[in-house]
Amino acid sequence: MYLVRRVRVILHFAGVFAMHIRCLKNLRFGLLCLVATTALMSCAESTQPGNYHAANLRVIQTVESFTALLSEQERETLFYAKDDPLLQTGWSHKPVNYDARNGLLLGDLNQEQYTAALQVIRVALGEVGYQQFSAVTEADQYLEDAARIPNYTLGQRKYYLAIFGVPTKNRPWVLQISGHNYTQHIVFGADVIAASPMFIGSLPGTFERNGHTVVPMQGKVEAMQMLLGSLSPEQLAMARFRSSYSELMAGSHQDTDFSNGAGEGLLARHLTTPQKALLLTAIMQWVDDVNADFSYLLRQRYQAQSDTLRIGWAGSPDLRKEYAYMRIQGSSLWIELSAKTHDDVPGIYYQSVYRDKAHDYGRK
């Protein structure tokens, strides 16, 4: 089963043992609380902050190696001006034959170029994020091999890579990766840390590949479900949205004002300590899908905002049900998860989006 998350065991913080004892009344809940507690304390115990500039330099080196293999025409296709409006309009969660993308199609590259492009993606995303990317693209290849949706152009190499700006250490530039059910925007060289908008989904929700069951969204869905499952009946009622949401509110082509349901949901300051730990664990499922230096700093940002965050759900609190919907929102953070069905593919599948309302696309 696909589930990889980075957590360090920390046992020297006061009060942690008491929390674990309470959680262990239910073994499954207790185990996730242990993971969530260590995640909550990870920023406090770390002796070195995320090295944002070093991460930028590492990615620049991979970009230089990659672009050295490209023709002049291919480099022209890869690069855009930093302020090109296509940064915001040229990405989508739909198959590539439905919405045009920016940059180079991975499938148009020769093997050496393709390997170098994957190295750019791997270094930018980090190992956790790269495994998530790989699982989503494997799902796309599974659909292509099974010929389940004839009118979709699908496949593991039907993803695009684009760069906005010039990769340097002192000026902002953006790495954009986009294809079916996957988009990343990672901003380097800027005054602010930004890794959004980020769209991650998986169709199908689960599939068999090389003798293994792959569930690309498992970590995200389970973390959100455990958070919802920890709420009391009173908390669950407070968290319910008045409206239903069959689609994500802030997906592709939806640079919204984020006003829909903004004052609804359960305020995180009303959560218990174990529940707050589960909230941070859920948030980490998205912010950890970029390199470790970035995710460390993003976790710090949202941990500082944690008491002002709101949790909301609609449709059903059981995320295995069609039209189940969950959102975490705050002054800048916005995460949505939606459970859906498709006429041509059996079972539930998931789409999600992570936004930073203050810093999408590297805005200051």
C-alpha cells in the first residue's frame, strides 16, 4: 500500500507520554496520535532551519544539467517570462488533450533528456513528493494501459515541465509541473516560501501495478479521515458546512477569492491537543510534497496559524462516500479534498488542492 510519511520519534517533551496513554485506548487512533505528536514537535526539536537557498541551488544545478541536453527550440519552449500570465492560466487537472499546458511534454523528450527532467522534478519535490508524483502518474499509465477512457490522452509521460523566470539564487523563478490530476508550482529565489497552487488527485483511487496495490492518495485521505473521526458529535456538527460541494472550489482556472464558507467550520482553537496534532499531520500530507527545506518552513508558517484554522466537511464525514468533502482553511492556508466517482472507472477516487491565499505563485 502506498503510504510514505516522514516523522521523527521525540520522547523528551513534557506531556507527550500522557497524550499517548489517552490515545492508546484505541490502538489505531493511538498510533496515529503518536505520529501526529512527533510531527507537532518536529519544528521545536529541529536544530537547523530549512535551508531555502541551498534547496534553490540544488534545483538550479539539475536545471542546468537538463537544459544542456536541450536544443535551442526546446529551451525556448521550456522557459517563460516570470510575469507571463500563462503561469496562472496554463495549468489544469484535466487530461492534456482537454486543457493546454505550458512547457515541454515529458513524452517528447529522448531518454537522456527524460531522465534529466525527472531529476529536476525529484530534487524539487524531495523523496516524499517524488513518490507522490510517481504514484499519480502510474495511475495515469494504468488507465492508458487498460484503455478505460478512450477519449482521454493519458500516460506516465503526459506531463509538462515549464520554468517561469531565470533560475538564479537572487531572483524569483517558478518551476511548474502539470498534467492529469497533478500540478505543482514551486517558487525559488524569492523573499517568500511558496509551493502553491498544488493539485493532487488520482484516477483510479486504487489499482494493481507490478503485483502491488497502489493507493496514491492513501496518506492524505487517511490523515483527513482520522482528523474527522477524532471529532465529538458536537464538534462534527459545528464543522459541517451549510452548502454541499461536488467540486473543488479552488482548483484549476479557479483563482478564487476564497469567500465561500469562509466563516464556517470548527475553529481549531476548540480542538484538544491530540486533535491539533492530527490537524498538523493532515496539513503535512500536502506541504511535505515539496523538498524538505521548503516543507519545514511551510510547517512553521501553518503551525503559527494553527489556532485560527477552521475544519469543515460536507456531504458525508465518511470520506469513502461519493461527494464527501473536507476543507482546512485559515488566513492563508486552504486545503480541499473531494471524493468522486467516474462513469468509466469503478470505485471512489480523490482530488485535492492546496493553496496559500497570500503567496500563491510566489505573491508577497
